[in-house]
Amino acid sequence: MDLNDSTSLAELMSRYVSTETGFGVPKDGWRICLAHEFKEKRKPFQARDVSLSNMIEHVSLGVRYLRWWYRKTQVEKKAPFIDMFRALPLRQIYGAPLGGIGGGSITRGWRGDFCRWQLNPGMYHYKTVIANQFTVCLCRGGQTVYQQVLSMDRPPTLQGWNWGYCGEYAFYHALYPRAWTVYHLPGQNVTLTCRQVSPVIPHDYKDSSLPVAVFVWDIENKNDYALDISIMFTMINGSGHKDDKSGGHWNEPFHLEKDGESVSGVLLHHQTPVNPYTLCIAAREKVILTGSTITRHQTAFSPKGTCSALWSDLMTDGRLDSPKDSSPPTQKGEEVAAALAVSCSVPANNHNSVEFSLAWDMPKITFGSRERIYVRYTRYYGTKGDAAPYLSHYALTHYSKWEESIDEWQRPILQDGSLPAWYKSALFNELYFVVDGGTVWVELPEDADISGGLRPEDGGLPAQPDVVKEYGRFAYLEGQEYRMYNTYDVHFYASFALIMLWPKLALSVQYDIAGSVVQHDPTERLNLMNGRYSPVKTRGVVPHDIGDPDDEPWVRANAYLIHDTADWKDLNLKFVLQVYRDYYLTQDEQYLKDMWPICQTVMEVELKFDKDGDGLIENSGYADQTYDGWKVTGPSAYCGGLWLASVCMMCKMARVLKCESVYQRYRDILERGRAAFDKLLWNGKYYNYDSSGQSLSNSVMSDQCAGQWFLRASGLGEDDYQAFPKEKICSALKSVFDLNVMSFAGGQMGAVNGMRPEGVPDRSSVQSDEVWVGVVYGLAATMIHEGMIEEGMHTAEGCYRAVWERMGMAFQTPEAYCEKGIYRSLAYMRPLSIWAIQLALNNRPNHNKTTDKDVGQGIRTGLCK
């Protein structure tokens, strides 16, 4: 661990007073004392944060947005997909989410709170449910000597329970998809370690889809006498939402014995009219050297009032009464909860463990359109809504295999002594968004047609491509606050995580996007930016997104309505770039053949913008979708670079597919385009922001080498497939590092989007003086590809330190933050691009040959070797 890692750990753990390190807690990950308080308190970006000049320039946009917002919220009674007036406040509480991919998620905060819920697909509910707790009971000689809720809270309800656990005796440690909470019990000489395990396993498309998590409690008794120890898990029937009191909810106990393994627990049936579900808390009954674990339950209790009866029941002997009958349905206005307690004996100076699971079964999901779709896990557990006991049984009897797979995946990276500790934490913990990004993973209906109506013989796709039929459809939100599925300009960055870890899901997304390219939706819709009406979807153009979960995802694309879709030049280019990148990493020849005609279609659309015939497309206004608040005129470094990289990849794909005439055509465009790009944008040190020659056109854009990044990630960028001279890329990256990184915030916060040559941020738009975490990770990957490994890692480190260690934004990495005070859009998709750094590191010469000299020293290398 280097000095910076030691210093940061000391700060986050400064209030920890115990010397206990827990049972089996790894050294790498994000660690924090439960008593820690973050000093930095940031506020969300709001309208008042817009500068006067930008406000004047966009006053018409503001008026149009206000009218749209009012109609959406007050007339239609729906949540706007972007709500500028109700930005999420920063709550510095979140931890690793529970559950697999695409079946909903529940987040347990780093202080143990169940505090973020996404059981309805894509729709978030931020509520800490105080009754959802773990409680410990210690008995000696048949007498209870200690009983404590493992929570620092002192709530106004449930006052019959013993609250106020001292957080200075506990710490949380996350290395996703697992997390550990270590509780030392003051004065008891007992330490509890709760290990949380979710089935998020690369290249696994079955178990990774399961909506379940396991809590393994390791109990260390360091006394000279034996103890009987019980852990009680309490859970409300619901999520703290108002529908918890809608009535009709009920609980029932269950016992399931299968393959010689027994699991017992309580089913909490949540009977809402739309998207009903069953929660399940369960425990495994196992035989150990000191006897069997004993599971007892309380089917139902009211989480209102003091709830002293339940507390006293546990305190009597560490067990619960275990009634056999189901509870009656709740009345309107009434809530119901359940409890499960597991007891075991722990000999003197010894260890024991108990295991719980939390599962939820919502087999059919209904979006705003009322269309019902089956969730992926129903392929294995059926669609009747009776799967919760079987999910629980499977989780409790297979989680050890999950952990073996997780260890096998993570071990090479964790044991690589050349990699700093902060990076190992960032790489795995940022993956939380694959589960907690409003993610849905659904089965393809038998009658579905994703081709957009154009068949392969006409240059289109099969109605049901094999990869989609076998692996389903996948979607994740742009962000928890920006509620659009598969926002394509952002997925461009985030997609590295999918293509490297779940490549079949990445390909499935591409097929969905490809099918939408040929679609045309003539419905006229107001574009907020310019006030004009235009079709929702233009044929031959990649959609911005595939829809809003509160509407019709996969049916009505382009929830985003800021611009006319025909103006989004970079989306088509990003489609082409991802097609070849994905083929390069998967070697899936059928995928490349299927995508080839779609690539030709979108490139023909792009060629219409080569108005001068110089092989370079032009921009105007806000035509670049990614940086849609930053004006551009003429060819630009960002879109121009993406264009040249796309042309280069068209050449490569044409060669792979033996389309010589297409190769020659794009080869000619590439030659002309490279010359025009250098002539119009190169200034001797870096590529200008755009070619307008206006006062700010020579701003230094941090993302100016995005095209080169994708070329390198796809094994291209040299010889016949070189779009940019190497020496110019190196010079541009050095300029970005010197100015956007080191001249901004003391070099400790990543790279600001735009910097003036004189070393001050470009403040011409609301985006130019922001740091975009996902862009920074992509920039770092580009640097590493070009041999600037130390610079790349330093650049990325600034974002991790700022977000995870100073701002308190763990497991909610934002889209953007400014140097001081402001952040924008918590829990955002783009930071998954950190996996592009790992791809770049994998491409290092001899990257697996770590020597003892490398250990603890980080990475040192020269510039552009």
C-alpha cells in the first residue's frame, strides 16, 4: 500500500477505536469506520448555479422546460425523466447493493441501513427502513447477558429495542460484489463479521441474474467460556414506500428441504396492483461440531410503537416463538414485518457462523405502458411468483461456489503488486452500477421482433438474433437521476465493463440499437433546445436511448427531447466504433456480419455532413450529443476524431469481410480526412476544440483523443489503420495532463473538461468547467495505451480520491462535479469506463510478470514509450 492509500485509510478509519480486524476481511477495498463523518458537504447542480450569461443564452430553453415539467408532473402525474427542480440531495450513506443483475436491487448502506430500493424496474425509492435490522443476543448459562441492535440510530419508533450501537467499534469494507461489516461488541470480547455476498459473476448468465443475496455472520468468541449467540434479522413487508400501508399484504413461514439441505424462513407477500412481489428472509439449518444451528421466526409483528414483545421474546432465551400460521392480510394504513433468528453455540476462544439470505421474487415487470415482461431469472425459476423459497435455498447452498468464482476473477488483479490499492478498490466497486443502475434483464417474448422490420436479405437483422434469444434483453439507466435506458453516448464509455465481463449482454444491447436504426417514428415532438418540432426517431440514426421505464422502453425510443435526433452525429460514430471493438474482443463473426450493413447505413448518413468533400464531417450548434451544452462550430476535435476512427474501423471491417470496394472507398476518405483534420485543428501542441477560429476555439478538451482511445482498445491505431500521428497524440495527451489535470485543483481531482491554454478552466458553458468521472477514466485508459501509465493512473486517482474519500459519494459516483461545492447527477452510468483502464493495462508488455520490486511502488514509466 502506497503512502496516499495509507493516508486515506487513516482518515476514513480515524475514529475506529478497536484493534479487531474481523474474520476473513481482505486488505483491498473501500474501508470506513461506522462513526466517520465526511467533512465535505456538496450540493446538487440546480438552475441557480447557471451563470448569468448562460442563463440569458438559454432563457427560451428554460421556459420550454418549465412548461414541459409542469405538464409532466401536474397533468400527467408522472416523474420527469430529468427533474431539474428536484435533484437528489447528497446522502453520504450508501454501500454495496444486494442482488444479481437485472431483477431489482436493494442497497444496504455502509452503516447497515437498508436505504435505497429499486424493486420496480428503473424507479428508485430512497428510504431508510428503520425496522430492517440485524440484532445480536449473547447468552451464557441460559441467561441473556447482552442484546443490541447493530445500528447507531436512535429512532423515535421501536423504542423497546436497545439502539445506539457505538460506531467507533465497527467498520465497513467493500470489494464489490462482496462487503464486510466488522462489529466489536464493547465489553463482551466478541467480534462479529457480517459478509454480504451477491451473485455478480463475470461470464455467468444464470446465477448472475438471481435477485438474492447472502449474509454470512462469522462469530469470534475470545472469552474463556462458551456462549450461545443469536442473530436476529427483521424485515418490513415492503420498502418504506406509501404502498406498504395500502393493505392486503401478508406473511407466512416456510421450510424447504432439498438435496439434504434445509432452509427455513418467512415469506413477505407484497400485494400491490402493479408489480406485486414476495420478499423472503431465510436461514440455513446446518449441523456443526457443537450441535445444530437453530432457526426460529416471528411471522408478523407491527413495526409501530415500542415493539417490546419481540425484543423480550428474543431476550428470554435467544429464540423466537415460531407460530406456524400465516398472518392475516393487513388493513389499509397498517404495516407488517417479520423476524428470523438463528442461534448457535460458540466454544471458548473459538469461532462459528450462521447464514441468512434475502431474496425477492417479482417475475413479471410492468412498465408505464402496462406491458408485462418476464425477468431473466424466471427462465430458471418459473413465472408463477412462488420462487422465493427456492431462490433462498439455492443461494444458501451455492454462495460458496459464487465466492470461489469471484475470488478466481479478482485474484490476478488483487495480487498484481504493480497496481495501487486505490485502483483495485475503484475497479471492482464501480461495478455496483451494473446492478444498481435501474437495471433490467428480461426474456425476449416469443413473438418479439427486434429487427425494426428490415430483414437480413434487405440489409437488416434477424427478427430474433441468437444472442438475444439465448441471453435476453438488457438495459440500464443513464443515471438514477437521468431516467433513460441505454443512453447510447454514455454507454459508449460504460460499455467496457459489459464487453469485458458479460460480453453477451453487450452484444444484446448492440442488436437492440441496430434494430432501432432502421426504424422511423414520425410522431412530431417539441425539441426543448430549439423550440422546433421534429420526428421522435429518424431512420438511419442511432437513438439517444431506448426509452423511459415510466413509459415504453424498447417500444418508444428517445425519451430524451433536448435535440432533434437527426443532429446527433456522434451516436452513429459510436455505434460503428463499438461494433468493431466488440468483434475484436469477442471474435464473434456472426455478430460482425449482422452489424456490417447497419454500419454502412449509419456511415452513409454521416457522409452527408462532409459538405466540403475533404473527408471530414462538420458540426454546428450543439450537434455533439455527449457535450450537448458546449457549442461547436465546424469540424471539432471530439466528433472529428470519432469520425476518423470510425472510418479507420470501416476499413478494417471491410478487410475482415473481404469487401474490397468498400475498403478502397473508406481508405480514400481516411486519407483525405486525416489531412483535413490536422490542417483545421492541430495547433502544434494539441487539437483545438473546434475549427471556428473564435476566441474559445483553442480550448483544451480533455476528451479530444477519444477516437484514438477506441482504436487502441480495438488493436488498431498503427500502420495501415492509423488515423492520428503518434507524436501528435502524445503531445495532445501531455497538454491535457499538464493543463486539464495538473493545473486544475492542484492536480488532485482528475481532468476538467475544458481548459484555456493559459491554465484557467473554460467557463463558457455549464459543462466545460466540470469533471466527468467516466470521461476521466477513459482519458486515463488512452494515456496508458500510449505508454503514459504514471500520468494515466494519477489522472484517474484524482477522481477516486475526490468521490470515494472526500465527497462521500461511494456507490453513487456522479456524472460530474466542479472544483468546489457542486455535483451533478448522482449514481451515473459512465464511470463504468474504469474497465477501459484495465483493458489498457492488460495490453501492457509483460503485464503479468510482476516482480518483487514492483510491489508497493505503483507504476513508473516514461512518456509515450
